[in-house]
Amino acid sequence: MKPSWTYAIRLSTSLYFRLVCIIMIFLTVVMSVRWGVDQTFTFKYQKIVYANPHLKLMSEFEEDAFMEFFSANIGPWSENLTDSERVVLSDILGTLKSITDINDLSEKLLEYLTHEDYFVRAQAAYSLIGLSSQTVVKPLIKALKDDNRDVRAYSAHALADYTYDLALEPLIEALLDEDSIVRLQAIHALVELYDERALDPMFELLKHDVDGKVRCYIAQEISKFPSLDVVTQLIRALKDDDERVRCSAAKSLGDYRFFPAIGTDAYEWAVTHKTGFNLEILEYGATLTEPWIEGLLTLLKDDDESVRYQAAESLGKNKDERIVKELIKLMIKEGEEEVVAACAAQSLGNIGNILAVEPLIMMVTTVEIDIFLEDFLIALGKIGDKRAFHPLLKEMKDEDSEDREHAAVALGYLGDKRAVKSLIEAMRDEWDYELVSSAAYALGQLGDKRAVEPLIESLNHEWDDVRSRAVDALIVLGDERAGKPLIQMLNDNDEYIRGRSAVGLRKLGGNHAIKPLTLLLEDSSNWVRDMAEKAVDEIQDRITKKE
């Protein structure tokens, strides 16, 4: 690859660039401080406005500071507070502060839910979100008919926490609300209720709702239901006029783990779950594979970049050769427009078809790829074809440090043991710690015993990530020479390294490892203590069996 760092150095010498950097750093610090303050206020806001059994914390509430924040952040949909609303809210907060019983709180909020002021009703509905009390269900259902949009929307959102059939039909009716915000919250609640009777009404909304945001949200949410009717509707949504809907449908089709076209959990689900989604329906699912492929392939030519990207990503879940050829075309066509091309490369790597090897090598060696080269290198490694060895080895000697690191990882995926010598050399790099870490990972993947001693040496490296990668690699290699060094790593200052060393000693440790592991049972980390206990038990069992 052509070095890009020399250009960056020249650019950094300009006064203009330095000035921009100073301004950006200043703005970053200011925004970080502001974010931290807002998060503090938000936390207190949630403690007060969201009902919970810890109302005693309200006594610590700084009302003036809260009111200042709350005036600009009343909720997801409301306008900023007026002076009169601030007075009303102050009165509400004063009342709620005095309540310490959750049932009394429910009663008071329900009283507010019928208040003559819409603002009070809206805040009451908002406060009922997350309140585990059956007494609020019917009042919230009634509030779905309120004249005010915010009251209806907050009430629908609150009903998402109650899995009662009583709320199903009212929420389905709310799908036809005149306001899209209410419809969105009704969709959210119905998905949380997880009742397949809500699917057909949502399918109708996916076809006919005038708001693209609503259709987009449905395309996203219905994929949580195990029904092949969902696949049919999502395939139809790939032709929606709104690019957001097409993108959401493409993503859902790629993520839909219940669909045989992408394998994963479909058959296991059919066997273990007591639903109508059974093996007979899976046979019907096979008839949807072709429309699934054709619909997503069509989107590879979409005018919208995000749609092309999502289609390319989803197609990586199926190994059909037509997909491979079309993804190769897309990758080459996009060229230096790296985002979509890199996504196509990722999918080609996931599919693993050797037809993609030469095109990927061409992209790596002849196209100027600045940001997403990692995706192309890793794809070559995952496919595992030996033709990729020399191009990847060349990249590992590139002047760009990130390119070297990604190439090292890719060589690990490739599985070609010719890379062992070069990776061991990379382990001795005194400046590029990321490269050393990547090389350690790759050596673990390759499984060659020549790497054991260099990896043991790197356990003394000053950088935590290098030591942790070395520990992981030694566990994978499973060589007994790593036993004593791993015992020493039980005293490392890094929690992950201590825990993983204990994991390694489960197989590599003998009687001499029990005492150090026992000491680790007093570790400050629950996870480390758990790993140490399991290691001790496994070693003792192994010793007992030998006797």
C-alpha cells in the first residue's frame, strides 16, 4: 500500500491544521463536561419521574438543578416547559417526594392520570413506565383514548411492561392512531407483549402507513417473532419507496435467525419450542429462499448507499454462488468508495468461497484503500486459500502500522504455517505493540509449537494487551511448557490475564498449581475467583483419576 503517513505529517505542519485541532480539542472537552452534567441530572430525573421503590433517594434531590435540566428535557416528545408547567411539575414532585410506598405511589399517579391538565396526565403516564403494579393496566388502557398525543404515547409505552391479554386489543387499535408517535409506541408495546396475534395488524401497517419511520420501525421489530410470514412481509418491504424501510427490511432478513435460508437456529427452534413454527413450516420456508436471495441481490444496485451496504451484509449469511459473484461485482464497482466495498469484502470472507480470492487480492494490491483495508485482509484470511499468503505477508511489512497489524491477524486466519517465522519476528518488534499483540493472536490460531517459547517470553511484556493475547495463544497451543509461566501470571495486575491464566491451568496445571490458585480464591474479581475455583476442582479431579 502507498504510505499515507507522510502526507499526514506534512499536513500537520500547517498553522491552519493546528488551529483546527486546538478548536476541536476544546470543543470535545466542553461537550464531555456538558454530557457528564446532563447524565447526572438525567439519573436524578429517572429516580424521581420514573416510579421505583427507592423513593427515599428523592430526599437527596437538588430541585433547582433538576428543574433547570428538566425544562429542556421533559421527555422524548414534549415541548419545553412553560412557566405554569414548571409550577405544576414542582407541585407534583413535592407530592411524590413524600410517598415511600409503591402502592400509594401507584394510586397517586393514577389520580394524576385523570387530571384536567394534559401536562399532568402526560407526566403521570410517563411516570408509570416500569411500575410493576397490576392496578395501573386498565387506567393506562383508558388513557390510550386521551385527547392529548403525549398522554396516549406515554400510556402505550407504559403498557409494554405488562404482559396481559387485556392490553392486546387496545394496543392494536392504537396502531391506527392519527399520530405517528403513538403508533410507534403501540408497536413497541405489542412487540414486548410478544403475541403473534399482533402480527397481521402490524403487517398491514408495514404496507400502508403513510409515515416511513413507522414502516421502518415495524420492519425492524417484527423480526423478533418466529413466523415465516415475517419473512414474506420483509421481502415485500424490500421494494418500499422509502430507503429507510428497504434498509431496515434488508437488515432484518439478514438477522432473522429463524429462517432456514441463513441456517443458524431455525431447526433447533422448531424442535424445542411449543409454537406453530415447526418442521413442516420449515419445509415451506425453503420456498422463500429464492425470493430472499433475489430481493437482496436487487438492492445491491440501490441508489442509496446504506441500502446497498445492508443488502451486502445480509447476503453474507447465505453461500449461494450467485451471491458470491454479485458481491464481487459490487466490491469492484464501489472501488475506492470504501464503505460498501468493505462490507462486500466482509461478506465474501464470511461465505468463504474461493472465487473471491483473486478479486480480493486485486483490491488489496492495486486499489488505494485507506480506512477499511482490514476488512479486505481479514476476508482473505478467512477464506483460507494459500494464494493469499504472499499478499498478506507483504502487507505485514507495510509502512503503515495498522496495515501490519491487520495482516498479522489475517495470516492467523489463513492457517498457513509458512507465516510462523515472520510472526515470531514480529513478536520481537520493540515499537509496535499492536503488531506484537496481533502476532501473538495469529500464532495461537496457527497452532504451531515453535511459537511456545516466544509467547512465554512475551508474558513479561509491559503492555497488558500483549500479555493477554500471549496467555490466550498459549492456552490454545496447550503445551505443558506454559504451565509454570501461567502460574506466575496469576499475580498479574490485569484481571483478565489472571482469570485466563486460571483457565489455562485447568489443563496445563498440576499439583503445584493448586496452592497459587487457592490464593486466587481471595481475588477482588468475582470472575477471577470463579475461574480459580473451577481450575482447582478440575486439577484435583485429574489427579484423583490418575491415582
